[in-house]
Amino acid sequence: MKPTRIILILAILTSSLMSQTQDPNLKSDISNLKSPLIVVKKSKRTLELFDGKRLVRTYKMVLGFTPTGNKEVEGDGRTPEGEFYVFTKNAESRFHLSLGVSYPAPDDAKRGLAKKLITAEEAAEIEKAIAEKGMPLQKTGLGGEIYIHGGGTDNDWTDGCVALKDEEITELFNAVPVGTTVRILP
């Protein structure tokens, strides 16, 4: 075989192997993640699942009916931005399955208190719940009940949640424990 042909074959094989190792949608086992992390990229409409720094899966997702901007008040249709965690796993969700996202966070509580959207007692309760890795208040002027759930990805339709296809939320639901960090980026 000619050296140029060997080089070409090696280049093709290398390229093929690299694309396989970099494709997060190859169906590798995600049942034993050591350090799961969920990153939602609102502008790209993707939810990425990491194990430590290794990207293991990318899902197409949709957002609230007002997808641009950070959540500010109940009913605005926006998906919050910031760092949160999964505070509960709901196997009885009306949207197949769901993972509760710990919104509102302490920064949201401070903002809400300053704008008189919540009381000092509500702000203190939110901060206490977050410090204990529990469920923050879900019914406030800031909004709440933000979940990653099923229901489909045809368009931005939720009230501020992140929606996946049902089979994808099943996979994610089974892969991550309560306490998993959730980063929601603009």
C-alpha cells in the first residue's frame, strides 16, 4: 500500500474514533454517574448532562412561553437563570416524570424582598430551605414550581419549566439523584 493511502486511512479512522468519543448522544450507560451535573443552555435549547467535566448526553429541550430573560415574577412564563439543585424527583408528574429545581434561590429572595414581591418571612424561609438543601417556597410572588419534566419539545410551551421528550426525562430521571446541581444559563 502506498504511504499516502495509509495516511488517508489512518486519518479517516482517527476522525471516526474522535467523532464517536465526542458525541454525547451515543447511548453509553449513564446509570452510574459519579458526579452528575445538569447544564441548561436556554439560547441553544439544550440540556447537557455531565459526569464531572465529561459531557455524557445532550438533549433538545424547550422553555417557558416567554423564553428570553430571567424569571422575575409569578406567571411571567420565564425560566429562571442561575445555579440550583434537584430538590425532589416526582414520579407522579402530570408531565410524565419531573425533577424539582430549587427556585427561588437566595439571590431571587433578596431581589423579591427589595421589590416587595415577598415578605421578610418568605425570604428567610427561602434562604433557610436552600441552606438545608430542601425545597424552597413554591408559591410566592417570585413564582415557583420550576421543574425539568416531560411533555414534548415542539415549542416553548411551559409556564417556566424545562421540558424534554418523555423518553428523555425517563433517562435523566433515572440517572440523577436529588441534590444534583442544575445550572441554567441564558
